[in-house]
Amino acid sequence: MRRLTKKKALTLVKELDAFPKVPESYVESTASGGTVSLIAFSFMAVLAFLEFFVYRNTWMKYEYEVDKDFSSKLKINVDITVAMRCQYIGADVLDLAETMVASDGLKYEPVNFELPPEQRLWHMTLLHIQERLRVEHSLQDVLFKTAMKGPPPASSHREDSTSSLTACRIHGHLYVNKVAGNFHITVGKSIPHPRGHAHLAALVSHDSYNFSHRIDHLSFGEAIPGLINPLDGTEKIAPDSNHMFQYFITIVPTKLNTYRLSAETHQYSVTERERAINHAAGSHGVSGIFMKYDISSLMVKVTEQHMPLWQFLVRLCGIIGGIFSTTGMIHSMVGFLVDVICCKFQLGAYSRLNDSLTAQGGGQSVLPPGDYSQ
């Protein structure tokens, strides 16, 4: 009884076989079939190889959400060289609430305004990258994934005496409230004031004003490799002594998550404006460098993503199965057309031979009786 049940089950399973085997005596190998198979296998290998490179590639996914962190401090990283002596200028921050931020984290270092050859080469390279970033925005994704690092900041020339160093490098960081503010560098050191703050500019001669400057680095938040800020490498030359440079900055909080690093930082966009200060012509203001920043309420999440393994296997099976089925159909269709053409050609040859013999030999046909009109 059990044997009968097993036989019935085995018979039922055999009837459900969707891949019946064809006896070898019914299979015929041809040169055309081998050629098509060779071409199909070559296509499979090439496409599978290319698909593997697609699988290894990654891309950056951008998402947006409301920034709910309003209580933390914002870090400002500064490295600016101004073509004036350090005792003549001062830098500080005044936010929207008229709160003056202490600039204890900034260092004033006497330097030469001109860069040494190796730093000048890096500066030109940075300007070239900035130019390409304005044209090809996807280049920033490559920089995110590679986490490219720049050289260390330009070091001051210790071999020169302080009296021969006519520029001042202001570098360091500040922690400010996450509200709009104004970071500026102008004449005179800043002092507290009941209505904000003021700068002691009366003791500095107007002839010594020169706010030509180079921004080696300006970023907000944690400095991370692979992020090139819009103002990095900017160099401005003042055409006259009384000149104002303005930078209007919009800061966007950013969460970066790649296979190399995970960090929270800030990106920003900037609009530049400069003008000469001439009170007689109605151009009022204070000579200096002013960076007015505002913080966006939206946060950008940048995540590096990778194709899952299951998707790669599905695409690979699709490539192999699709090429195998397509080439098989094409080979069958071409073989059928060739057989039809050959059959028509043979029938036409027999028909012409029959007509010739009939005309010569008294009407006897060499073809068996039948309908050959088709």
C-alpha cells in the first residue's frame, strides 16, 4: 500500500515537471546554432561584467527635513588673510539679537600676503575645482565619497622679522547662537558698547586702509574632508583704501553619512558684493569685510547608497535569461526563414527543369503529381 502511494506521488510529481528532458537522439547540433550560442555567451559575459561595475558603484541620496535643533551653538571656522597689520584690524561677530560674541578663539598672526610657491599651486588648484563645481554639481558627490583632504594651512614665515610682515592672518573658530548674524573684519579693535559694540578706528590713518584679502577657509559646523566650501580660495584685491566687501551667506544644516565618514556639518551658498566708500557720492558705510549669514530652517541629509545584493542577482538573472531566450527565438525564426527560402528555391528549380523536359521530351513530367502552385 505504501509502495503504491509512493508510486502515485512520484507519478504526480513527474507530471508537474515544467522542464521535460528531450532525448539526445532528437537533438541536432548545427554550425549556425553554435555560432549563435557563442555570440549569446559573449553578450552575457560582457553585460554581466558591466553589471558588476554598476553593483560596485554608489550614489548620493538627498533628503530634506525641518531642522529641529535650535538650542545648540554654531561653530564658525575662519582662516582669512588681510593685507593690513594685525594691530590695525579687529574681527568679531554680532548676531541678530545684538549679542556680541567673544572672539577669544581667533588668533592674529603677522604674515606676508603673497603665498609661497607650493601654497600658490594649491590655491590655483582649489580655484579650478571651484570653477568646475559651479558647472558640474555632481562633482561634489565624488568629493563626498572620496573624502578628499587639502594640505595643512599656510604657515607663517618665521624667518622674516615682524616689521617686514605687512599682512595679518586671522584664524581659529567661534561659537555663536543659531540665529542670523554678522561676522566682520574692520579697522580697529572692538570694544563693548551699550547699543552693541564699536571699533577703535580713530587712531588708524585712512592711508593705511587696505582690505585686500584671501579666504583660505570659511566653514560652519564641523570641518569634514570632501566638502569644499564656496568661499574657500577666494581672493579679492581692493582698488582703493576705502572699500567694503560684503558676503551674504545662507547656511544649510547638513547630515552626511557615507561609507568613509558620518558627521553633522553645514553647507552654505553665498552672494558677493563690493563697493567703494565715498560719502560725498552717497556711498555710505564702513570699510571692511562683512559676512552676513542666515540659517535655513531645512536640513539636508546626504546618504551614500549601494545596490543591494538581491537586486544585483535579479538583474544578472534577467540579463542571462533575456539574452538566452531572445537569441533562441531569433535563431529559430532565422532558421525557419532559411528553410522556407531554400524550399521555395528548390521547388522553383524543379519546376523550371520539368518545363524544360516537357518541352523537349513530349510532355512527360519529372515531378510527381501534386499541387506546386504554393
